Amino acid sequence: MQEKVDKTIVDSTSKVATSENEKKDERVYTYKHPHPSVTTDCVIFCFDKKDLNVLLIQRGVEPYKDAWAFPGGFVRMDETAEECALRELKEETNLIPEHIEQFHTFTEVDRDPRERVISIAYFALIKKSDVEGGDDASDARWFKVKDLPPLAFDHDYIFKKALTALKQKIHFEPIGFDLLEEEFSIPELQRLYEGILNAHFDRRNFQKKMLQLGLLKESEHNVKRKPNAKGRSKNKKWRFIMEKYEEMKTNHQFRLEF
Amino acid sequence: MQEKVDKTIVDSTSKVATSENEKKDERVYTYKHPHPSVTTDCVIFCFDKKDLNVLLIQRGVEPYKDAWAFPGGFVRMDETAEECALRELKEETNLIPEHIEQFHTFTEVDRDPRERVISIAYFALIKKSDVEGGDDASDARWFKVKDLPPLAFDHDYIFKKALTALKQKIHFEPIGFDLLEEEFSIPELQRLYEGILNAHFDRRNFQKKMLQLGLLKESEHNVKRKPNAKGRSKNKKWRFIMEKYEEMKTNHQFRLEF
DNA sequence: GCAAAAGTGTTCTTCGTACACCCATGA
DNA sequence: TCATGGGTGTACGAAGAACACTTTTGC
């Protein structure tokens, strides 16, 4: 009932800021109703030649000591969940993703054995070239999606949902380019799609479809050939035209499907 | 950093269950770190002849007194967010949805002026026949999606996301049937799709596509005609075959797209 | 009785799919 | 030099889109 809801809100608002004046370590926060902890977890994807990879961090303490888990941490009172996810990512792995996206919130009562923890989960995409430089944490490692170790907490389930969300999303939006370098070949792009969707496409049809979308342009660095040279040319590189995509999206002309 | 995260978890675990023995009203919950409140909000859709509708509840107290808002409330410590959404739905509107689905979690720091509140949002689908009987709350009312009043908090934004999520979902899964009666005509189904997707389809192509999916069967109550009668027959009713859909889904044969 | 809605099939065009050869690259 | 991978075009079939007439239904 509406009355009840608002009453509850008023109640729990009455936080007794017990000890603003005490020593910092002894400050506590008191509520008339129990509150869960809220964290974010981040499934970071990176694509390397043929394989989709995710970044895991090995836990140093109980519970699930030595098990692998996704990076994440507690949402602060002055930041949104997305800001939290980005901050934790930076702190724990020194990575700044090309794309980040909330995909699900996990709320099973016993998902953390210590206390009630609700986790808002994100998937993030990163280029391989961005990884070199970042990712200096010794307890962090990349794993092939097809070959993951056992994960802590409910992170197996989180991963499954993350992969599903990624697959769904890539059906509709050109987020795959966030996993590739600025310039890439069509076969690279195809391996990416095949890796994520766990499928196989005909090379020629894949290329035709991608080029028909009108979102790719040839790199200026491609070697130019004589107008009627035959057979294979040098490895062609392409670029994704973000502006074109934005334009098509606002005009509702965009439609990708694989 | 991993260390820091776990330390934080340990800290905030040290909840001082201050007063299990005191009078219930004076019991308080104390944490070493501030915790946000966590609520669920529920965007309930219902389809009526030509229009998609949502259920809103008029607020009785400040803030946003008299403004309209989605039903929802605080997540209890012993229930998942989905259980909470269903419980609140039942309590506030006496409705039991055909389908409920989490679509986004809203975490803007100032979305509630009183305190930090994170809201896990669901959309729910309900048949019109289920509404009659439920929905006895005097402060609740159905509104056409195309004609909503101003909403409380960030509920305008929540609604926009809910509608987008519903549109996305109905592209891929036959959840539209949860909004229709057990038996329905093809034109009814078409109006539903057109209403949700805000589009127009050719009647004959729509029917062809729907029947081709193989998920519909004729009602046994349809009047039978002579084998070679001409012209229009009586209004035909159809049923959705859930078992067939499940079968196709497990065999990865299903593919809907509008 | 009349206007609005609903049942019904065919044609054309578009898109997806299957498929083969030649050449560059690097082991 | 040989195997692998990459560039390129065409023909066929399936699916989507456009489209008219007749009958029922409800005002």
C-alpha cells in the first residue's frame, strides 16, 4: 500500500549519524530497517585474434579464497553504480573500457555467505591495445571464455548472463568495434562475430552484409592497385564510421542482424 | 584493489545487531559503512483493444505528493528483488502478472530527495481479464502509454527505459501473448504489436508471418465452414502453443522478428 | 443499408545462401 | 614450394512487401 511504502521510507531515513565527531574508524551508520550492501561487478571482455577473453581476479581472502572472481566493489554514497564500476575497474586493473553497460542486478539472498549483498553487474568492452599498459595487477589474469576456471560466489551465473547480454546486444548494435583496433580487416571482424556468437558464417556473405550496412570505410593506408588488376589485393583495413551510425540511428534506418 | 574490497566487506559485515531484545519499534541496524536503501519499482503493462496502458499509483505524501508513480517498495532482507516486486504488486494492486522481468537498476545519487535509494525496476505484463477483480486500490489508475501524467521521482525515465525494454523483448520472444486473452484474433494480435512497436503492418503479411511461425493453433470453437465456401469466414480465434515454443527454443529453431 | 473491419492469394523484389578461383603471405 | 588465408562475383531459392476483392458485423 502506498501509505506503508512512504512510511517505510520515512523510517529508514531517520539515519542516526551517530558519531560525526568520533574518530573516523569508529564512525557507524544506523538505520531503523536493515539495509543490504550494494556492489558492482564487472565482466570485462577483450578479443584476441580468435578468442574472446575475460579478466578475472584471484581472491586473496575467505570466502572463496584463491578462487577467481570478477572485479568489483561497494557503491559509495556519492557515486552512481556506473561510476562505481568504472572506479573499481581503474583501481583494480587500471583499465578504462571503450564501452560499459549494465546488464542485470543479482539479488539472491544467500549469494554472499557473509551478509546480504546485492550486485549490479556490468559488462565492459576493451581493445587489446588498451590492455597493454593497464592490467598490471599481479592477481589479475585473462581467461578464454571457453576455458574459465571455477568462479567465486554466483559469478558463474553472472558470467552466463553477461555473455547472453553481449550476444543479444551485438545482434543490434555495432559494439563489436569497441573490441577491435581502430583499423581492422573484415576477416578479423568476422572472427570476432563468430567468437562471440559461437557460429560460423560464409566469408563472402559476411563481407557483403557488413559492407552493405554502410558503416565501414576503407583505410587511407591501403595500398592502391591498378584499376583492373585481378585476383587478391593486399590485406585491406577498414574503419568503423561512428558518425554514420549515429546518423542512421537517429533516422531509424539502422538494422543489424546476425 | 582486491584487499581493499574484502576489507570493506568484512567491515560492513560487523553489523551491530543492537537491540534484538528491545521493543520492536526501537530496534536499529548499525553498519560501519553507509548503505543505500534498495527498492523495486514495477511498470505494469496491460493492453486494451487498441491501447497499451500502464498502472500508476497516486502518492499520498511528500515528496511528490499527489503525483503519480509506479508501485514498488523496499526489498526485505529475506527476499529477492523479484519476490519483492511480486509482493508489492500484490499488496498495492492485488494483481498477479503473467510475466515479470527485470530490465534496469536506477542508481542516480539524488533520485530520491530524502536519502540514497537504488531501485531495481521490473516490467510486468497482465491480461485485461486479470485486471477485473484485482486493482481495487482507489489510488491506482490505468493510463494510456501515449497519455501519461507527470510522474514522481525519476519515473519518467524509468518508464522510457521500460518501454524500450518491452519493445526489444517483443522482437525476440512471444511475450505479447501474456497481454492477450487465451483466445484472440489475428487482428487483435496485430493491434498489440502495432501499439507496442508504434508501427503499422500490412494485414496479410502480418498474418502470414505469424502463422508461419507455427506457434498458433485455431480455437476448437471456431465455426466450421463448407470446404469450398468463398469469401470471409466468421471471426477466427487462435491460441498460442506454449509447448511448441519451448520445443523450438530448446532446438534453437525459434526466430521472431518484427 | 451502409461503413468499417476481417478473411483470403498472388506477384514482384529483395535478401540470404551456397559456391570456386586466383593470388599473396609466410612457414 | 606448399599450405593457409584472403580478396572477389554469380546464380538460385526463400522470405518480405505490395496489393484487391468479398463477406461479415455492428451501428
